[in-house]
Amino acid sequence: MMDATQRLVGQGCGKLILFGEHAVVWGQPAIVAGLPRGATAMVRVTDKAKLTIVNGRTGGVHAEVMPSAIGNGLEQAFQAMLDILELEGPIGVHVTIDVPIGAGLGSSAAMSVAAARALTQFVGKPMATTEVEAIVARTESIFHGNPSGIDQAAALGGGIFQYTRGTPASIEALWVEPVSVVVTETGPAPSTASMVEDVGRFHQAHPQIASRIDELVGEVVADARTALAKGDWSTVGELMNVNHGLLVSMGVSTPGLDRACHIARSAGALGAKLTGAGGGGCMFALAPESPEAVVRALQDAGFDAFEITIP
Ligand code: PMV
């Protein structure tokens, strides 16, 4: 155990789903890139058990909660972390999140991985990957209902990989040349759990159409994997546009997401799509040659866009 002056730190990556969100919940493969930014957690002995989430982009406190098995998602997640590690007492966990929060960039998984890594050091098990994975699986199911596991895989590992749900999940690392993408938040997003439930209702209402859309997403992912490996950016961009259209047909896009995609494409992006659960949240555009022009066009239209290099 640590003394009251010690601080232990853990980190987790945010993520960008390049292809295949939602269909991945229904068994199709998806391609995801871990982001160079995500969450950093610090644990220390304090006056009471408290989880503080700070928005690293604004510096403001996003949430401050105590552990509770019957509270909101964050309170339950904090309780689950302490329970899995059999921890009690006045433990303060302070997490700074450097990606838009709750917007499809994997902030919750990055937060859980960072906090779990710092807490496992606190209990004297700095390399305890099993406990970290157990914590993140539990907290992601609190936040997401029926998660595919893609967010936690990205938050734990980073890099670009193809992910297929299963026991165990299949994770195949992909080699991709670094490339510029432009990301913007388009508006508030409902919870991932509620978007996953909406897509579940779409499957119930139209089982054959929904499973054919999922299969088409799987074909897009297969072609995208080949194009990414060759650095064939114009094909990657076209496939992003197709994937966005399939997400529109699942009912998870919004006018704001569609508008941001159109603005980015008109400003020279090779392709654009929503990323994550949709219903708001983030879109990203592929802009290997002219990311500044795409950022500017989005900013002129009032979007808070930024450029990032993946992987
Ligand atoms: O957590 P989000 O908003 O990035 O969404 C995760 C991707 C989904 O496919 C929508 C859900 C899942 O668990 O795979």
C-alpha cells in the first residue's frame, strides 16, 4: 500500500472506429485505430473514496462521484473497480480525458483502463492484466449494455487492428502507413447502450434487411482492410462513404453528422463517416493531402474540428 503523499498513474488510449461499428455487435469484423491520446489516471489516498473526471480539453471537472452499487453508471463503475480489487477506504481516483467525452472516441474505455492500471499498482500488482481486463469488461457492460469489446481492446492495446467479437475475440494487428484524419464532434450523443438497443430494435423489426446490411458492412471491412494495407486512400475514402450510408440506413446518423460529412468531402476529404455509436458524437474524414483545408471548412461551419495522425 502507498503512503498519503504517493500518486500512481495509469493510461488508456482513445479509439477511432474506422469501419464496422454496430455490425460488430452482430458478429461482423470491424477495423479500429487506437489514438495517441485518451485518458490518464492518478490514484492517491485522500479524505474519502472519490472518482473525479476532468475534461483535459477544457480543464473543467466533468463529473465527481462516490462509489455506489445502485447509483448512476459512473458510480456503479467506480464501485465495480473497487470490488474487483477488493479495495476499501478513502481512495481518490483522478482521471483526465483528452478526447471528446461520450462522443464515440472510446473515452469511457480509456478512462476505465487508465483507472484500472493505476489502481492495480495501488494494490501492488502493476502488471495485473487479468484484473485490468476484468475491470474494463465490467465497466464497459455498465456503460454500454451489450458491448462488442472493441473499445476495451483499443483502450488496452492501441495500434490499428481488425476486431471480431467472440470467446475469445479475434484481434488481428494491421500494418497501415500513418495518415491524417480530421475529427469533429457534431453534437451531444445519447449513450452507446441506447444506440445499441435502437439497432437491436431495427434487427427485430427487419431481421433480414438488418442482417444483410450487417453482411454488407462486413464486405466493406474486408475491402477496406486490403485498401488500407496498400495505402490506397481513394478506395479507403469511398468505402468510408459507403459505410456511412449503411449506418444511415441502420438509423444511427443525424443531420449534424451528415452535414459534417458533406462539408468535409466538399473541402477535399476522400471520404467521411460517423464513428462510434452515432446519434450525435463524432465524425471523421480522411484527408491525406489537405487536412488543414478540411479543418478550416468544418471550423467555418461552426464545428470544433482537429487533425490527428493514425495509427
Ligand atoms: O463506444 P462507442 O460510442 O464508440 O461505440 C462502440 C461501437 C459500437 O459498435 C456501437 C458498440 C460496440 O460495443 O461495439
